[in-house]
Amino acid sequence: MSRASQRPERELEGKVCAITGAGRGIGAAIAETLAHAGGRIAVLDRDASLAAETQASLSARGVDAKAYVVDVTDEAGVVAAARGVAEDFGSVDVVVNNAGVGILGPSMSFPLEDWRVQMDVMATGVFLCCREFGRAMRERGGAIVNISSINGVVAFPMRLAYSAAKAAVISMTKVLAVEWAAYGIRVNAVAPGNTRTGLFELAVAQGHIDLDAYMDHTPMRRLAEPEEIAETVLYLASPRSSYLTGQVIVPDGGWTAFGWIPWTGDPEAPGTTVPKE
């Protein structure tokens, strides 16, 4: 039985869903999943060709979808995008803040420019999109889902700026959940583990990621598929999570639960026998 067949059909029927970074990877999977649930999709991406590609794929299946070119670090652009989505679709019901960028490097020599880029996209960008789309949602409520990362929950070397930005997303999620509950706006976060995207596979191919080492630290011994992360987002966007706000769901195959020791992954592997006295 597929994951889609295990949930109610069309549970987002007619809901307007705005998704940043929806041109590829996890963002595109989120757009597809919310559309399959009946959502009307606003595809937001700074790359016009990627945004158009996702929009065209959705429209070809009869989905009410529209592409918007927006850089989430540009305040005026975010203001205009939020206003445009509300005007074009008549409302905004779900917002998914997925846009992100990752730059790795040793902290002692990490360039300030690279720090600023990541904080601008994933901290300031989430703030701006929450603020502007939140204004559009406050009269009728809705759901905001912010995409964090396991990098914002546990320590990863060589990822200081990325981890700091993703931790900021979690903190913002909790503050806004408390502050905006009276508006009927639920704010939650998803912190994905290692996911099979084109960028991840490129990093593996280029030798930046040791896939075997990653699997050794993942009790489920596999990567997440983008659709699995999207299903988690759908749950938080849907009425099924109507009493959840300020929460962080971590679909990571057990990564953050595992303190990690070298292990084969065999659940039947023998332990240490303590001799009886």
C-alpha cells in the first residue's frame, strides 16, 4: 500500500498552498504532494525556469498552479509575492518555507560572505515569508510549515552557518506558534534527515559526503525519499494535525536518536555477555 493511499484523499481541497524553493528537490515534491491532496499551488522560486517547470508539471495534471519568481532575502520581493498570491488565488491557507542553500567549510576560516548568504536565505528568508504571508492569513487562520534540518538539532562539523540558520528556524517556529495561535495560525517545523535529492547525490559523487558513513549512522540504513518528507509536511498542513503547533517533526530514519557507535545494523547481532560470578 502506498503512503498516499493511507491518508484521506483531497484533504486540502481548494486550499491555497504557497511553497518557497519549489522548483526542485524536496520543494517540488512538497508541491506535488499538496496538489495531489487538492491544494491550489503557488510555486515560489528564485529560478524562473525551475519555478515554471514545476508549475507546468502541475498544470498538466489539471492543478490550479501559478509560478512566482522571488528571492526570499529580498524584502520588497517577498512583500510583492505574498500580496500577489493572495490577490491571484483569493486567500492563503498553507505556507511552506523550504528555500535553502548549503555551503560547507571549516569554521576558523569560514568566509563572512558565505555565513551571510546562508543566514539571509534560511533565517531572514523564513522570517520575511512568515511575516508577510502571516499577515495574509490572520483573518482566517492557516498552517505554516518551516523546513529546518537535523543540522539544526544535532551538531554537524563544517556546517556552522547552515546549522545556525536551521536552529534559528526551529526557534522562530516556536515563537510564532505561541504568538499567532490566537489568529488560528498553526506554525510547525519539519527537520529532515539525509534525503535523496539531486544535490545530495551530486555531493556524494564529488566526494563531499561518505555515503557508507552516513548509512552507519542511520538505523534504517537508507536515505529518505523527497516524497516522505513531503508527506510529513502534508500532515502538518492538514486538519489531521489540528492540535499541533510549535512542534518539530524529525523524519530522519533514527539519526538523531542514535548516539552512534560502530554497528553493522544487524538487529540480531550478539551483545556482550557478562559472566556470572
